[in-house]
Amino acid sequence: MTTLASKNTAGAGFHASPILGANLQRVLVDLVALHLLGKQAHWNIVGKNFRDLHLQLDEIVDLARDHSDTIAERMRALDVVPDAGPKAVAAQSSLTDFGADEVDTAEAVDKITLMLRETAATARAVHDDVDNEDPTTADLLHSIIHDLEKQAWMVSSENRSPRKA
């Protein structure tokens, strides 16, 4: 006969260490900050190519929101409680603030590129420690890094000129 105690421990699964939880928390708050700062940029950019950048920012915001949800749900699956409330994001995010004023699209491109690269850098910084403990979660980080760096390339190209041979 199976007892209640054995039901609760049977197949308990993998639980993240405090280090893994802290690393995922770092990624989570930067993704949430990217989502929020992306909307701030979306509302306050002005200038040439406004419409294209405005629409691209919605893509970035959606990407950040989707990836933050994936990380938070992975944290829960590993028995870690995610905290992406406003106080936690403000206190823990490593992203450079976009600002509260109107921003010319050319300047906004540089700021958005920086935020994307900073978010990717956080995921890269924790990757090896995450991979050592949980390769499955590291696979999620691969996808996040890929998507963020692709967006950084696409956004930054707006301000580039072709290289001369």
C-alpha cells in the first residue's frame, strides 16, 4: 500500500540549487526590464523611420515577454519562486535605462541595441554555471541569446553604413 508520504516524495524531480535560482532570477529581471524599456522606447521615439522602429519595438517587447515567461515557468518547474515585481526589476536589473523623454530614432537605435546586448550578456554570463547544473535550462538560454543577438543586429543595422572594401 502506498502512503501519503511516499506519494509526496515519489518522482519529486529536479530542484534547482540556490545558485541556479539566482542565475535564472538575473535573466528574468533583465528580460522583464527589456520588455518595459522597449515599451517606453516604443511610445517615445520620434524622427526618421519612426514607423519601422515603432513596429520593431513591438516585436522586441513580445520576444522579451515570451522569454521572461519561459524563464519564470522554468523556475517554477525547478521549485524556484520567480520575482519580477516592479521593486525586484528596478533593484536587480542590469540594463541601462532608456529615459523618460522623447528620443530621436537614431539615438533610440543605439539605446535599444545596448539594452538587447546587455540582456544577452546576462544570459551569457550565467550560461556556463546553468549548464553545469541543468543542461535543459541552458538550452533555453541558447534560444534567448540567439533571439536577442539577432534583434541587436537587426536594430543596429539601422544606423550603419556599408563597409568600404
